[in-house]
Amino acid sequence: MGNVGSLGIIKDAETFFTENIASSAADGVKWLSAGDSGDAMFAIASSAARGIHAVGSLAATANNLLEFTHSGIVHYVQVGYNAFEIVFEISDATYAAINFGFNDDELEAATTLPVELSGTTFTANATSFCGLVFDTDADNDDWHCFWVDDSSATSTAIANLRMSGMSLKADTMYKLRVELQDAGSGNGARATFTVSEESGKSASKEFSTTLDRDVALCYYFGIEQRTSASAKSIYIWAPLIETSLAP
């Protein structure tokens, strides 16, 4: 495992004190954002009610996709340990789908989320993804764990992937966290998924996944409008990156 150096695991907490969000990679750009026509991409903001944060908005247009990702597909499980965490809030929780975690693309070019859930059926649009999935098209409006590797999705029963009772409410702060740990040669990543609500309610699950050790990944947050519903504002605080040094 790659956290044996003198620095161990490096933690990088985003303050949003500096404008470092853009639509494409460039010097000084740490985060990327993309959206569809009518959307407002994520940008730094501040208010008396919310302090310093990033905010974006989805237009009231079916299938519009808004994304916030780390700039760089540069993270590998075999290096040792990787984690991604954010705090977020949404103004309208109806007719929404969200993906959070590790993806093999920075931006899905505002087409569709890496993973969708309709009824009890997952559809993996990404080749490799490991993270949390919420979708109001699902039978249960709860967060679910999910992973896909080389276009082969987990066969774990959806009842085991579901975080029962952990839904999504408007104007409520949530903390999402996904951790990946190397399980050694020939094994997929060991993943821990956590959802916490501002009330103190929390759920966590851990799985041995099939995610390859050598797949290049980036940190990903995406939200899609499920129908022509009301516009949505999405607020993000303090994205936290944790990663090992190379062994």
C-alpha cells in the first residue's frame, strides 16, 4: 500500500477562496464543470446564509446534466488509498438523479450520468465507475452503492446495495464520501460508501468490488434533471481529496 512514506496520506480540502473552476483544463484550474443549455455551471459564491461555496443550477429541462469534477484522470487504486468527500445541498429534490464517487471520465460531455437506476435496474453508461447513485426513477428513493469495471457491472443484489432510509430532501445538507483501498494483486478495490444527513442520520456500506487496480479515475459529482420539472440550485462545500503517495 502506498501510504508508507513520511507524508502518508495527503489530504487536500478545497476552500473555494480562489476561483479555480472552469469548463476545461488550464493552469490553475483544479475543478471542471459542464452543463446543458440553460444551466449555470458551478462557480464560487458567498452569502450570509451559506458562507463560501460553489453553486450551479439546472434548468427546468428534462435530461439536462450538470457536473463538477476534479481536473485530471490521475488516480489509481494500486497506489494505495483514495477518498473523495463533499457536502452539498439541493433546492428541489424531486425528479433528480445524482452520481458521486470515482469515474473514468472527467466530464460526460453533458449527455448522461455514468450510472442510471430505473425501477430496480442499473444502467452503466461509464466503462468504469465506483460510487453512490441516487435516482428518483428507482423504485426506492434511497442512495445506492454501485460499481462497474470494464463495462461489467456488479451482480450484487440491489437490496444489499441500497442504503435503506437514506433518501434526498430539499434544502438539507448531505455529506457524501467514497473510499477506495487497494486489496492487492489480482483483487478489485475495497470500497466504503457513506451518506450523512445534517440531522446526524448516517449510513455506510463496505464491499470488495471488481474495480481494477490500474484503471485511471477522477473524482466526480453529477446531477441530472429527470423531467421538465422546476429548476434546481445545487450548493457544494469543502470537497475533500485524500490520496496515498506512490509506493
